[in-house]
Amino acid sequence: MKKIIAFLIRYVPRKYLQRVAGVGLKIASLFYRGSAVQCPVCNTGFRTFLPYGRINPRPNALCPSCLSLERHRLIWVYLNEKTDFFKRKLKVLHIAPEACFITPFEKIHGEGYITADIESPLAKVKMDIHSIPFSENTFDAVLCNHVLEHVRDDIQAMREIHRVLKPGGFSIQQVPFFNPVPATTFEDNTITDPREREKIFGQDDHVRKYGHDYGKRMQMAGLNAIEDPFVNELSDDVRQKFGLVKGEIIFVGRKSL
């Protein structure tokens, strides 16, 4: 299973994988049912989560029922415990929507929940993040996870997120960090060889390797950056139950009132 998943996510384009992955994994999930871990997104219990990763798959990472990863489950718990996201209907823009979130978020926020992407078959709106087709001060929340490492100009993209947020609104903007994490974000668009890009940036479709200055880049775009070590506040038992990674930071961008 580990080798199959690694092959698929490395060589099958994401837009095709999104269409078919859920069916196969839901069948596989029947053989993993148990109580050692539980996905907070779909409330399903398993003996273990599936491995996930392109080269060296991480153990206990992928929910075989809803396809959530560690970062998705952390975001879910964070939104539930530290925001009003699940307590009232909001205007939400979800950029590059993850399959595990779409149905539950639609149930909560109805027509106010907008999914958008430049190519994803899961998105309602086709959109270039560099020029978001919505008016300023439209959304209470923007979700943009593992997107900015792919885009040409991440500062411009974050300026657009800031623009469409309502005053007091927030964004969740997770990006990958690869060890060793540099002090400053590294970009070089002259590197075009796919193998070299994978070696330097972590994946061949990434255009930058984020450093410890990511929060400062968010501030450059006008957002008030919050680096929340929320996962460290949870007990070891909760982290184990939900398959969360100690030390992962939630990056929140807030728009001033």
C-alpha cells in the first residue's frame, strides 16, 4: 500500500487523482477499521491511518475514508476549538479545496462557502489566485493550504487574500517546510529541471522553499501574521488519537479592523 500511494501521488496529476482516489481508498478503509486512531473530520475509527508521501511515505498519515492528512485534521481541530467557524454561517473562500472538507463545510455555510482553483475539478469557481474575482471585504475566512509554494508570486497572492477578507476576518495559510528549513525563503525560477526542482524545493511543481521568514512574507502582504503552536497545547493522547504532528505551526493571517 505504501508503494502504491507513493507512486500515485508522485506521477499522477493532482486533478486526475482527485477524481478517482476516493473510491479506491474507501474500499481499502473497510480493512483498516478499528479504534486506535480516529479522524475528527469524518469521525471514523481505524487501526491506523495509511502511509502518505512521494518518496519516503510518512506512517499513520492518510485517512482512508475522507482522505484527510495530518494538516487537515489539525486545521479541523483548530477551527473547532479556536474560531467560530463551526458555530455560525460565514462567507468562506476555499482555495484549492481539499476533498475531505468540501461536504462538511457546505453543510455549515451553504451558499456562502465558495471553492475556487485554477484547475481543480472539485472547485466551483475557476480562479487565478493572483487576481481573485471577488470584491474587497467579501469573506469572513479564506482557506489556502499548500498552495503558495506553487504560485508565481506568493506575496501578490496573499495581497489578494488580504483584499477579499472582511476587516477582522482571518485566513489559514499552511505551507510545507522541508528540513533543513532556511532562515529566508529561497526562490530561483532559472531552475527548470524537474529532478533538480524536486531536490531543491521538495517537489518538482514547487517554485520556492519556505523559510523561517514566512510570517514576515504574510505581513508584507498586509496580513497580521499569527504563528500558533496550537497542536502543542493538545495532550499526547489527543495527538495520537487524531494522528497529529507535534510542533506543526498553524499560520493565521488576520485583516485589521
